[in-house]
Amino acid sequence: MENNQSQISNLQSQVGKFASGQVNGPVIETQGLTKRFKKVTAVAGLDLSVRKGEIFGLLGPDGAGKTTAIRMLCAIMDPTEGSARVAGFDTRKEPEEIKKRIGYMAQQFSLYGDLTVLENLTFFADIFEVGRKERQERIERLLEFARLTRFKGRRAAHLSGGMQKKLALACTLIHQPEIIFLDEPTTGVDPVSRREFWDILTELHIEGVTLFVSTPYMDEAERCSRVSLMFDGSIVVCDTPERIKGLVEGQLLELRPDGLREAAQLIADLPGVLEVQTYGDLLHVFVDDAAQRAQEMEAALAGAGIAAEGLRRTRPRMEEAFISLIRKRSEENT
Ligand SMILES: Nc1ncnc2c1ncn2[C@@H]1O[C@H](COP(=O)(O)OP(=O)(O)OP(=O)(O)O)[C@@H](O)[C@H]1O
Ligand SMILES: [Mg+2]
């Protein structure tokens, strides 16, 4: 009897934990997830595990395979090989269970331009069968949340690009999904709106929603709890932004030379220089020992008659880490 009771109380505490979202198991898990089109392998053997409540970033350039990966996770497209579980369900066998629990803001999310903000939200409430009772309160809350209450009567086609993205996000949230997939949600949006959009995502994160976001922007990757760098269908590295930045070999020097190309060539051949990257009119130089190599570099540039200013040591950001890791990966493959 006692045993039974302790089992029951154990079970109750488990249920309590689950209901309050304290169970931190993976909510997205893939094994060897692969998609091949006729000529291209868009996604090549993806192994991912995303925990509940994470902001997980999929960072990669055009054509890396981000959209294809997301479409498979959203159970819209079947993999050629491998498998994925989302919210505990198999994408291939239980797509309907998954669709109920996730929100998907596609790269080309289509709003109805002729409908107003409010009408768009109502339309999505219909599609997702949100009951009449809860819908009004929910729509009002989402309008506030997306900072769109003032614009609820405006046609979607007449909103700014940033506002359209926020409306698309609000529509994606209408059925209160546990996991949200956002495919390049801020591409083409001005920097101020991008920041505001990310503030909204952070609020969702605080509420405990799991966010899976693809982006080509390095600064956005810095806001994720973990990031996967995707290139040519594969994951180059998957870790916290801090640790990814820590993977870059050597120390980083930055300078602004007069002749960028000439200076880059000269510096690349100096001893102790591991890698040279251009960044606007700046050169980023990875070296084995910043203090020693900075002096040698100044001397070499002066000797060649190249003026340079602003030589200083700096910390690698995601951008430098990304370029460096991808370059290494390409060298390994050739
Ligand atoms: N339906 C399709 N048929 C054939 N090839 C496809 C198809 N969809 C995608 N591809 C190819 O697969 C690769 C990955 O494409 P995908 O759209 O997943 O990349 P992405 O990372 O989302 O790129 P972007 O940043 O441009 O959106 C590309 O080479 C693309 O041309
Ligand atoms: Mg894409």
C-alpha cells in the first residue's frame, strides 16, 4: 500500500513537471536526416537535438539547405533517408500530430494583402480551428504582443516590411504552438525592425516556447542559445555562440590598411599568420601571438610603404568564426 502511494505521488510529481514544462528532453531530434533532389543533396545526414525552451539557430548561406531541413521538420516534406521526431512524434508517420503542435513561418509566408491585419488573424484562427470563445481574447493579445493594435484596420499590403513580418509571426502563433519554426524571418527587414522582431522572439523564449530559427545573419546567431552552422547540406559545427567563437585558432588582429589587397597578400606570407579575412575596408588577421606579430606586421607594412591605421587586437565574432570554419571544411574536402 505504501509502495503504491509512493508510486502515485512519484507519478503526480512527474505529471506536474511535465505540465509546468520542466522536463527538458529533446523536442526536436533528427537522425541522419537527408533530402536528395535529382541533382543536389540539399540536406546530408543531419543529426540534431534541440531541447525544450531553446532558441536554436540554423545559420547558413544561400542554398545551404536550411529551408529543406525546416520543411522536413515541419512534416511538409518527407526525407529521402533518416528520420526526425518533433514534439515526440515521427515526421513521416504522425505529421498531423506535429502540425497541431508547431507553428511554421515560412520564408515566403503569405499574408492576404487585401485583408486587414485583424482579418488576416481571424483567417488563420479559422484555419487552425481556434474556438469562437478564446479567439477574440487571443487575437487582442497577439496584436499587443506584435505591437500591431494601432494598425489592426490596415490592409496587410499597406504595412511596412517589418510590420508584415510581425503580422506573419502573430498568425503563426494563433493556435499557441509549443515549437515555432521560423525560416529567415527577418531577411530584407531594416535593422531597427529586425531588433524589435528579436525582442518579440525573446519574449516567446521567456514564456518557454521552443524556437528554431534559420538565418543568414551572424548577429542574429549570437542571440541563440545554440547554433548550427550549415554549409552544403551538412552541419559544420553545433554549439553555443561562445564556444563556436572559441573554436577559431589563434588570436585576432584588426587593421585598416590603405591598399587592402596588397596588404592582405603581404600579411598572408608573414610568419605566424594563420589566416587573413577581409571585412569591408578592414583586414582581420589570425595569428599565433598577437603582441609579437602586431609589431612585425607594422614593420613589414611600413617597409612596403603601405599605410595602415587602427591596428589592434580584437575578439573573433561569429562572422570570423563562421568564415574560418567553413574555409577549413572546404580545404578538408579538396
Ligand atoms: N524542390 C527542389 N528541387 C530541386 N532542388 C531543390 C529544391 N529545393 C531546394 N533545392 C536545392 O537544394 C539546395 C538547398 O536549398 P534550400 O532552399 O534548402 O537552401 P536555403 O539554405 O534555404 O537557401 P536560402 O538561404 O537561399 O533560402 C539548393 O541547392 C537548392 O537549389
Ligand atoms: Mg531558404
